[in-house]
Amino acid sequence: MSNGHRTKLNLRWSDIDANFHLRHSVFYDLCAQQRMDVLAEFGLTMEVMRAHEFGPVLFREECTFRREIGLHDTVFVDLEIRSISADRSRFSFAHTFTKEDGTHCALLIVEGAWMNTRTRKLTAPPEMALNILDRIPRAAAGSSPTV
């Protein structure tokens, strides 16, 4: 089990493809929702970001698929920060998909930064966001989540 922020998935019939497993694009949607849910849980809601004129922008998003996930599987996603710059302006998150029995199914990595939504330029997040970002679990030093 990860030290990350764990979310139990609630899969829907519409998430399943013609091969009766989780559709590839759903992995990306689930991870985007998890990131926003975790930020909101710690107090960094979309309303707060809008008021402070900043938001996340992604540069790269990549998923490695290892095992199928079916509609009735019990699956968890663990979120960890892989790396973050000292001023918290750039970040890399890892989302690890694991079945209830411990089977690793997928690893999704995102790399991004924060953008000033008024100037449309990259920026460090405002001071009020730093403590929130520091509360998100970190991957162990020298380790990288693997599937």
C-alpha cells in the first residue's frame, strides 16, 4: 500500500469499453478528478484559485497500463507528488491504480506548473497555496512509483 492519498474508485458502466475493461481515457479523467478533489479537500478549491488568479497547467500526461480493470473490480488510486520545485511552481504527480488484492494495474504520471490565469504566464502559486501543496503526500526520496 502506498503512503499517498488513497481514493476508492466508483466505476460506471459508461467507463467500460468494448473489451469489457476500463476505457483508456477514463484513467486520465479519474486522475484529473482525484487531483482536484485532493486540492479541494486541503482547501485549494477552484473558487480559491479563481480568486487568486492561478491554476494548474499540464505539460505531459502519460499512463502505463499493466492489468485490466473490470466494472466490478475494487480499485484504489494513490496520489503522490513525485517531485516539486522549491518555489512549488512546477510539479510531477504519480497516480497508482491498485486492485484490492494488491495487483498493480496502471501508473499515470503528470508533469505541470501553475499559471497566472490573468496574464496567462507561468508563475509560482501564491503564499496561501504553499502550505496546502506541502500537505499532499510525497513519494519516498529516491523512489519512483512503479507498476
